[in-house]
Amino acid sequence: MDIPKHRTTRATSLRDATESSKMEGTGSWDALEWTKIEPISRYVSNANMDFLLDSEQVVAEGHGVVLVNTDDAGTLMVTNFRLLFLSEGTRKVIALGTIPLATIEKFNKIVVKVQSNARQLDKTPPQRLLQVFGKDMRIIVFGFRPRTKQRRVIFDALLRCIKPARLWDLYAFASGPSKFMSSSPQVRLLDEYFRLLGKGSYRASMNMIESGSFTLSNDLLRISSVNSSHKMSQSYPFALVVPKIISDDEVLQASNFRARGRLPVVSWCHPDTGAVLARSSQPLVGLMMNMRSNMDEKLVAALCSKLDDGSRRKLYIADARPRKNALANGAMGGGSESSSNYFQSEIVFLGIDNIHAMRDSYARLREYVDTHGRASSDGMSSFLRHGGSTWGGGNLSSMSTSVSTLGDSGWLLHVQNVLAGSAWIAARVAMEMASVLVHCSDGWDRTSQLVSLANLMLDPYYRTFTGFQALVEKDWLAFGHPFSDRVGMPSFPGNGSMPFELSRQSSTGNSSSSPMRQSSGAFTPQSQASSHSHNSNNYSPIFLQWVDCISQLLRMYPFAFEFSAAFLVDFLDCMLSCRFGNFLCNCEKERLQCNVFEACGCLWAYLADLRTSEGGFHVHYNPFYEPLKHNGPLLPPAAALAPNLWPQFHLRWACPEEAKPGEIEEQCRKIIMKNSEMQKAKEVAERKAKEISNAMESLNAELRMEKQRNSSAMNIAKRTNKENTAIKRAVQSIGCKIHFSASGDCIVDIESNLLKAAPNCSYSSHGKESDGSLHDNKKDMSVSVTVTADDNDQISSIGRVCETLCPFRSEDGACKWPSGGCAQLGSQFAGLKANFDAFDQLSINDSYFKSE
């Protein structure tokens, strides 16, 4: 997102105009020429609204509006999803002035009467402002042109859209699942249970849920379906992990002794020691703290299995509340356990305050950051904007006062208490092999904080992307943290029965904080219209505080987490915006009844899609992550539990320069990206080198084969030449002369007048031995000469020549072939008479001829 830039023109700079008016002695906003702030076009063209999301529609518009925080002028729009501010010059979305409707905690109409002299009092119209408090640490103020109804139009649109009467009127239902769909969270919950029980080879499915066949078990624990219809406890999930020795009937009986039926169940178990981390709500011990339940005591005792030496492990019952609060709850039927009633147990009170204290503390922190930030909501009192470019811009007394104000907010102290309590719980499980039962009043606020944070410290799996998702869905969503009430959205069935709170009081319960603070000395509010906010009795930043605790652990252990602080910020923004359906409603049962999983998009799929767009270099990945360095529990010492402001979240609107990722982290990410590029280039070079090497080997093999063929051909040529010479000598021995032509034919001249014509002769080579067996052509060649004639007279003439010249003829002149001596000696000239392809069957006997 673009960081808002300060405008420098006189027409839109509130600070410059104010300072100018002071110099003139008027001390008024009249110096700001509102009439000169004209929009580029009266209405934003629908064709030029590529900044809108899918199914996002504009409900109202205001033109010539000034964002007081940064002195930017532009167009303010209300859509069915957000309050959107466009820069007048660039027509780009300004991030500071753009906030989802669900992220708005409250908004006020403020009328400011400018201080001026008596003569100008009647002529100066009051300034009409709209003040917006965000749940994400921002306070923004918009100034509207006088004598227009634009502020009324925007205010009325916010009243209609910010909190619809029906749940399905939210933008999450209008946008639909789109491409961000995922499997059922019930299936993912069972997969996490299977992992905890050592049954990771099993995979859950909807068929398994519908048939009830998911009740697997190990030696100590089992998955129970006793709450599959959510009748035992409406705020508990459909599947629970309980000790194996406890039956479903005993589970039902034990649930009657706990507030809202939230009996003790297992959240995490140690894979080696068998120690468990369990959660529940407060026991119903009554005002006199004397009520007991045998089944509850039996169930809690079953959480403590035997150790290897046969002894029973110790049980700690961690009550998240201060002791006095736990005793006060006894007046309403609640209270806390007594160690004498639970076998080998110890009760510990962690002293964490309730949701109301957290809400007030967060509001004070937000106002402190807004007051001392660069982009202050009043544009006047900020130390940074009027004292310099750093926190040291103010004088010593003002800086000391600001630090004291930060401490008075109490936010960091609350974060430290949650961190310390979670670290203590994790240490008991990891170091003492003890089991711990955690609860507060209802078991869905402070209990969720402590249990999930202790799980994060104990199990490295929860410090990955997939593990973090499993942790949130298990200990927050499935176990019924009331997100709808705490975030401030309509609850199921969404009948609009929750009234708006119209009050002039700020969320701190004190006097309202005007954007024009008295410390500026320039303006005093003349009147303030009624403010609109969510139901302050239930709203509280409990989940936000838990994510803040994780950011503190990430700062202490930068190598232990796969995700970065930027991921936590985007995750919180998605949760607060209610753009997706994952965090709607108050419990699993309500989400199933509203069918939000199929009707709305999935936050996890959206964040995964963001990471996939840039691979491992996305800002959500922690560049320092080394899973082998911290493959065990994180047990921070007490001295390390000193939290700081989380700059990426707390300071991003008031001091955007301070909220940027650390320089070391950015440099590390750049080095990793460069190293990855070099690694890819190396892989490409190695692949090309391998291809070239393979090609060279192939060419070498072909060259060797070609050499072999050449050598073989040379041998054949030598042998053929030798035999041709032998044939020539054989034919010459019978009085013939042979002349070979270039075409391969030969001419045979017989020294006799009986044969006038020279027949054409052709020769062929065959691989046969003299005995008629086959042999290798490369080792031996026999050549036969076939004589063709035009008529029988020529054949008979040849026969007479054979009879005349044959030295082995008989007395009667008959030929004795193949019994004759010529056949026995392998005579070549016998073929002229017999014409039996003798050269194909007989090899030449070199001894027959005289050697040259």
C-alpha cells in the first residue's frame, strides 16, 4: 500500500493555512480556501474503478474532502465493504484514509467553531469533520466543504453499512467464495487431533464425520463424539479429546459442573511424556465455595497419567483471573477449585485482567500513538509534526510525559502478564512433565490466549504456516472464542436486536477525544454530534492482544518461526475486515448453521495465494527461519519477558517510517533472493553442461563405431583385393584374360577360337566355408564367376574347352564332377563346365596355384 504523502499546495494544506492565519492574527481555518478544492470530475467514472474488489459497490460519495491527518484532498466513498479515499491528483487509493467498514470501531460527527475576532465570528462557518476510530490503531479525520450535505451523506451511509442488521448482508457473503475455497474446518480439526494422538497416517473426511467413525484413541486419550450435535455445550466443537478411561456418560455428567458445559478437555499432549495441557471454564462451586462434583474430580484426575516410575504426575490448575475476581464470581455461582478436592493438584492464579480492562487499555494506547505520531488525526498537536523528525523532537518534559502516558495505558503490562503466564504453563509441562488445566470464567478469552500461546511455545509445528492455522482453528475458532462479539459484528441469527451505542463518550469511558486537542491552542470544539460505536460491553481486542504476544516471541526468537511479523499484520487485517467467513459468528455451531464455509471465501486460502505469488521470497516468510535451531520448546526467562511496542502494527499509521521491516531483515531477504537467483543460474549452467557432456559422449561413441566400420571395410577391401588377384590368376591359369570395368563387370577373353564372343561375367561374394557352412564375411570370401551365353552352342563350346583343358579327365572323356580330382583340389576352372556356383561352395586352395 502507498504511504500517504503530504500535499504542499496552499489550497489543501491545513497546517500551512492555520499557520498563515496565526500570523495574520485570525487563528482560523478561514485561510484555507475550501472553495478552491474542486474535484476533477463530479462523479468517479464507473469504467475507471479498477481499484474496487469483486462485488464491491459504491454506496455514497463526497468530493473535495480533506484527510486532515496528511492534508490530502480527494474523493471519499462509502462502499459495501470499506470507506475508501482517493487522491485528488493521482486518483490512487490512499491507504491511511481507506479502512474496511468492519474495522471501524466508532465514528463521530464533529463541528468545530474556529477562534476568531468578534467581527468575523458571524461570517466564519464552523468546520464540519468526521472522526473515525479504527480497531487497527488508527484515528482518521475528514474535513468537508462548508455549506454542503456531503458529510451527512457519508455519515448516513456509514450508519446503514457499517453494521448490517443481518449477518448475510456482510460483504463476505456478497463476494462469495470466489477462488479462495478450502476444505471443511471440521475435517482439519480432526486431522490435528489425529496428529496429537500419534495417528498422523489417518486422514479425516466428511464421510468419517457423518458416520461418526472418527473416534480413534491411543493408550491414554481418545476422541469423543459426545458433543457431535452441540447439545452438551453449544460453544464447544463437535469432537473432543478426553482421557480414555472416561466414558461418554461420565463426560456428560462432568459437564454439568462447569460454566456453559465447558468441561475439562485436552488441547495438547506431550508425545513422549504423556503430560497434557487441558482447558475448561470455571467450576460452579457457589458462593460458599463448597459445591463438588465426583465426575468432574474423576475427569480432572484422569488427566494425570502415571509416570515411568509408577508415580502419578502432578496437576497444576492455572486460573487466569486475579484471585479476588475468582472469589467474586462465586457470588454468581462460579468460583475456583480447591486443591483439597483434586488429587495431587496445585491452584495458581495468574492475575490477568478481564476484557473490559483490555478494551480500555487498547483505546488509551491508540490515542497515545495518534497524539505523538507524524500523521496525527488533528494535524496540530503531534510532536513529530511540530517538534522535529524524530521522537526527540519535543522538549524533555513533553517526552517524559509521553513515556508516562504510554505506561499509563497498561497495554504492555497486560501483554507481559499473558506472556509470563503462558511461559509458566509451558515450563510446567516441558520441565516437570506435569499436566496443566487452564481456565478463566467462561474459558474462551484468557483461556484461549494462555493455552494457544503455551502450545506455540511447546510445539514447533505451531510455529509454521500450517501449524499456525491449525492452532487458530483449534483453540480459538473450534473452542468458541466469540469473535462476533469481540470484533463487533452482527451475531447469528442477526436479527438486528443489538442496538447501536450512541454516546459522546470515547471507548475509554472518559470524555471524548476531539481531533482538535486543547494542546494545540488553535481550535476549540463548538459542538459534537452523537457518535456511533459497536456494543462496548462485548467488544475487546483479546485476539489482537494474543497476536501481539506472538510478535514479542518472534522478536525474542527470530529463528524459531516460519512466518514473519508482516504475515501477522496481514492476518490481523483480514480478520478485522470480515472480508472472509472464517471468523464470523461466535462458535462452530453458528458458523455451521450459517453455512459460512461454503458461502464465503477462506482467509487461509487468500494468504496462501499471496505467498505463492512470490514463492519463498514473499514478505510473509521469515528469512531467518531455521527449524533445526529451535526444534524443541521455547521457554523464555523472566528477564526476556519485557514487551515493546509492535512497530509494524502499532506505528504503521501514525509513524509509517518506523513501521517498515527492519533493515537487517530486508538485507537478509535481498541476499536470499540473490542467492536463489544465483542458485537457479547455477542449476541452468549445470544442466547445459550435462547436456553438452552427453552430446560429446554420443559423438565419441559414433566416432568409435565409425572407426570400427572403417577398419572393417579396410580389412574387407584387402581380403577382396587378395581374392580378386587369386581369381585372376585362376582364370589366367586356364587361358583366360580378365579385364574389370568401373561398373563392376568384367570381360573374360579365352585363348581359343572356339569361343568367339566374350561373355559378360559377374561375381558375387558369399560367406561360406568350403564344407558349405556359414562363416564371417569379414574373415573369408569365396568368389564365383558365372558365365552367361546367348545360345546352347556357346555353352557346349565352353564344355569342350573344359574337357580339353581338364588335366583330370577320364579316358572316355567323361567328367567325373564332383568326384573328380578337380573337385578334390578345389579347382576353379571346374565351374566353367559344371556351372554349379562352385565358387560359392569352395574356397580357393592357395597351394593349387604358384605363388608369385
